[in-house]
Amino acid sequence: MFLVEAAWYEDNMICLKLSDGKEVHFPVDKNRKLRQATDEQRGNMELICNGTGLHWPDLDEDLSVIGIMKGKFGN
């Protein structure tokens, strides 16, 4: 199972540090809401569901870590 220990926004990328020590990054332009958001909104993310998901409260957007790993970045 993929669990996120930390998540942050940097240089137009959403960055995840997984519990196995790996890092995963994906460009914000892969997701419509993230692409249209401000840097402040992109950076305001929360880990949800015990580290199996991400939530952006300002954007009402949720992504699962499994989905991200499969290349599914939402709309």
C-alpha cells in the first residue's frame, strides 16, 4: 500500500514522500483544478484517509495516492 508521509507544492509540481522513502512528483497541469489554482491554493493540501489520499480544501479536490501512482490525476 502506498502511504504518504509528507506532501508539498514546489516549482509547479505536487511532491509526495512515501512511507518507503520514495518521492513521487507530478506537474499541476495534469489536474484541471490545480492548473487553474493559485500557488497558495496548491500549497494548501492535507493528507487524508491515513495517508492514502490528498485533499485541497480551497479547491474541493481530492486525489488518491493509488490513483496518482497509476497516472490518474483527476479531471
